[in-house]
Amino acid sequence: MSDLASHIAARIGAKNVISDAEQLKPHLNEWRGRYSGRTPFAAYPGTTEEVADIVKLCVAAGAKITPQGGNTGLVGAQIPDGEVLISLRRMNRIREIDAANDSLIAEAGVVLSNVQNAAAESNRLFPLSLAAEHSATIGGLVSTNAGGVHVLRYGMMRDLVLGIEAVLPDGRTFSGLKGLRKDNTGYDLKQLFIGAEGTLGIVTAACLKLYPQPAAREVALLAVPSADHALALLHRMKAATGAVSAFEVMNRLSVEVTVKNVPAVRDPLGGAGALAVLVEFEAAHADGLRNAIESALTAAIEAGEAETALIAENAGQARVFWALRESISAGHKPEGAQVSHDISVPVSATPSFLARANAAMEKRCPDVRIVAFGHMGDGNFHYTVMQPEGADPAAFPGPDLTQLVYETATALGGSISAEHGIGVARRGDLARFKDRESLTLMRAVKRAIDPSNVMNPRVLFE
Ligand SMILES: Cc1cc2nc3c(=O)[nH]c(=O)nc-3n(C[C@H](O)[C@H](O)[C@H](O)COP(=O)(O)OP(=O)(O)OC[C@H]3O[C@@H](n4cnc5c(N)ncnc54)[C@H](O)[C@@H]3O)c2cc1C
């Protein structure tokens, strides 16, 4: 390994190869402390050619590779366990903005908020938005097919990528960095790298779709009596305004523990509603948007779909509404033993999922506490099951509860991972819950592109 490190250092410069334990620490520990790893060294290439040469040198030395971006992934896939770590952080240039094509080419190490800012400077919008946007990189977001709060209107990363450049596991470069919206020339190969979690190659750049900047944005927070009412409300607001860009749901307990545990977060609804629902709207014209929202909310209250509705009067109030939603992950962490899930079901099945999963949890572990929140407009819940208050954490049947959550989601045609991915955390669950033919095809793709299992060898598959 020290020979390999020296050869790589000779190619990319000694200062760009690190083996000092202190300097490696931030790469080897996940921010929540759930995963820690080891690596002989980390290499920081600055160009696609350097990435390709590093990969060739690793292959020649029989070394395996873990690509890493911002280290914000939630399923442990970016933490090496003996593999060479290739950090893309130095590849942080925006290569091109083609505003007339509504596209932007960013290198893999560009942080998401920098892409958003660059798009805004060209009077365009890059709509991907999530709480890790000041750390997560384009390479990581592509490789996890990230979602976030605006999927309802703009889709996931998969829908926002026009082209990809990637270094393959043998060091060749896939040059698919086109800015085309239409290209029917056989298999859409770029899609293979999106959501592959670094198992098929190293993404070095992506051509991303841009949109017009919305001229008007409004945010409403509603107290809603049930998930069935929330579903009716979603469709009412979509039909009445044509402008819904986010539809986020928080169950009452999720709001209560967040207000209790996160300083400065408050509940503007004052405790009303079995569910708090945050709806964001975007439109090209301010004219008429506010009126359309107010009329639709009045009708929703008359129909019993909402008990109370608040519309943010200014950007500060909108931030207060969003702060509640964005603090929920932190809000339930101090509440003892818990298991978290990131499931999706068809949007129409969201009320059934909550009813069935809640009943299954209560049956297996009476008095269990459930925090259910997330992107209901996409059929996606972050569903955390917490130990009964005051109970012995050691007696908490977490694995059994996870099994029941996944059985409930898949029985409704859902998925065990809506947006966070499989990584090393959910490999066993993927083997259990993904259908046999899909798994066989996935393994065939991996073997075809990475026959020696060089790239992220412990990820996705057991
Ligand atoms: C607070 C917080 C909120 C979040 N909210 C959301 C959310 O709302 N929606 C959502 O979808 N996700 C969310 N996430 C997870 C988010 O998707 C990931 O954090 C992000 O996509 C990973 O980007 P990263 O640069 O940090 O990649 P890393 O964490 O470094 O890596 C993630 C994966 O991508 C691979 N990888 C990284 N770079 C490359 C590359 N250049 N080429 C090939 N493979 C690569 C890694 O090997 C690993 O498999 C959240 C995370 C946090 C911490």
C-alpha cells in the first residue's frame, strides 16, 4: 500500500495524498457517529485524468476504492473499511453555465449550495434542496439519487441530470456529459451511475437541469385531523393552485419532541392537529397566487380537511415554519432507543401505510412512540419508532419493528428506501425485500461494469 500511495503521490502531488490519522479522521467518521472506518490513505485528485490514473494504479495494485464527497450520506456507503479513499473535494469547479440551454456543468466535488448560487447568479433555479445542502456534493447527490423537499415539482436527482462524466472501475472514462433533453440512441447509460452509490464508477462531473427562478413563493402551515384529510388536501391544493412545490407532513409527536428538544424551535399551530402540514408554493407570477391559496385553504377548512391554516406573512415567518420541519431529525434523537426508516409507498397509500404500520408497532411493542414525518406528497415518510417513555432501552425490539415496517411498506407496493439508499446499512434488507429478478439484474450490471468488484465492494450487496 505504501508503494501505491507513493505512485499516486508522484502522479497527483504528495500534498494530495494523506495518511496521517488526525487528518483522515473527518473522512472516516460519519457525522452521527453511526459508522467509522479505516483506510491506508486518502487521495484528492484535481482532474478527471488524475481520477482515471489513480483508479488504474489501484487496479494494478489490487486495491479496492471508496469514493467520497461531503460525507453526509446516511447509510454508511462513503466510509471505507480498508479501501483506498478517493475524495472528490478538490474537483470543485463549475465548468460551464449555459443559461440558454437551462443547464450547468459542475464537477463532482461542488457543494450543492454553490450550484444553487451559481444558477441564481444566472437568474436560474437549481431546485434540489435538502438540509445537508451546505456539505453534500454533486457527486454524492448523483450517486445517492438524492431527493429532498422539491421532488413533488421537479423530481429527484435522476430527473435533474442531463449528462454524466465518470471514471469506470478499470480507469476508462465514460464521457456522457451531454446537455440534451432528447437523445434516443439506445440505453441511457448515465442513469446507471445515478443512485449506484459509487459501486459502478467515480462520477467526476454532471450536466444539471436548470429552471426559471419562481417570482413568487408562499408557505402555509396547517393543522390537519388525519392522513386521509392530508391526502385530500394535497390534491385540493395541487388542483386549485397548480403551484405546490413541497408538501411536508409532521405527526403531532414529531412536533412535540422537536419543540421540547431543539432550542428556539416553536410550534406556530399551538398544538392543534393530529398532523402539521407544511405546503410551499412557487409560481412565475405573484398575481393571483395568494388569492388562489387563500380560497383553496378556506374551502379545505370548510371541507374539514384542515382545522387551522397559517400563511407566512414574510420570509422570516416562512423560515419559522421550515425550521420546525427541518429540526425534526434532531428533535427525536434524545428520546432513547429508536429505529428509523425511510420508506415510500404510492401517494394514494400513504394513509393506509400510517394506519397499518402504527397498528403493527403498537401490537409488537405496546406504548411505543412513533415519529412520522417527511415528504408525503412523494409518498415518502421518515418513520421512526421510539421506545416507550421510561422503558428499558435494552428491551426495545428494534429489528423486529424494522421488519414489520418494511413488510407493511412492501405489502402496499412500496420501497424500503425512498431516498437515503442501501449502503452498508440496508444490504440485508435489500436481499430480503427486493424481488429476485431485480436483484439478479443488478448483480449482472455490477459484474459487467466492475467484474473485479473494485468500486465500493461492500455496498448494496451482501
Ligand atoms: C442533515 C441531512 C439531511 C438530509 N436530507 C436528505 C433529503 O432530504 N433527501 C435525500 O435524498 N437525502 C438527504 N440526505 C442524504 C443526502 O442524500 C446525502 O447526504 C448526499 O446525497 C450525499 O452527498 P455527499 O457528497 O455527502 O456524499 P457522501 O456521503 O460522501 O457519499 C454518499 C455515497 O455516494 C458515493 N459517492 C460520493 N461521491 C461520489 C462520486 N463522485 N462518484 C461516485 N460515488 C460517489 C459514496 O461512495 C457513497 O456511496 C440528508 C443528509 C443529511 C446529513
